Amino acid sequence: MRRMTFMFSIRKEIKKLNERIDRKIIKGESYDREAQRHKDLVLQLRKLESEASLARTLSLASFLF
């Protein structure tokens, strides 16, 4: 369950970052730092999701064989 909680918190932070980036775009401000943080969080989330997917697949395979 820790992984799911961590993934939820990453998604929540990505949502907040998106809102902050949108506000900066509207104001015409630079958002380089936020964009890099967003990119890092998305990569981290994708890694966690792929690991979870692999674990489900292996679990199913071990159940079938």
C-alpha cells in the first residue's frame, strides 16, 4: 500500500505544479524550475507504474503456472 500512497502523492504534486505553471504562463513568467520538477515527477511515476504492472503480470503468471 505504500507504493500506492506514494503514487497518489506524486500525482497530487504534479497537479499542483501544473496549476503553478499555468499561472506563470498567464503572467508571462519563467517556469523552467517547475517544468524540470514536473518532468522528474512524471518519470518517477512512470517507473513506479511500470514496476507495479510488472509485479501484477508476474503474480498472474505464477498463479497460472
